[in-house]
Amino acid sequence: MLIIGALLLPFFIYLLITTIKFSKSEESKGERGQKILLNSYKNAFGVFPIVWFIIEIIHRLIVDIPYGTYRDTMWILVLIVFIVYGFSINYYKK
């Protein structure tokens, strides 16, 4: 799990900076910027329950996941959701 988290961390940091720059810019204040943010929220919100459901099914039906692994998986899920949000902002800006 640490390897996956380490591989996702540079994407997370880059997209965090990109998201902060976009949210502070004048472009985000306008109507187009609000549409970009709303579409990005929709994309990121859709990822969370699907991945969480898959993790829960694996945990309950296939393999008993230890607490430490489950906790790490949830952190990776949060990173993935934010990465999807940042990529969506970059995609809709173009």
C-alpha cells in the first residue's frame, strides 16, 4: 500500500497546486469557472462510493482485510478522489 501511495503522491501534490491556483484565479469566479468546478465535483463524487463499495465487498466476501490495510486503502481512496477532481479541472479548463 505504501508503494501505491508513494506513486500517487506526486500527482496529488501537482493537482493540489493546480486546484488552488484555479480556485484563486478570476476564471473560477465566472460562470464558466463555476461549471468547471461543478462538473469536477460530480466526477470526483462518483468515484468515492464505487471504490468504497468494491473495497467493502472484497473485505466482507473474499478476504478479511486487516485494519491497517483498510485504513491505508481509505487514504489511497481519498488521494484518488482528489486526483480525479484535479484532472477534471484540467480537462474542463481546456
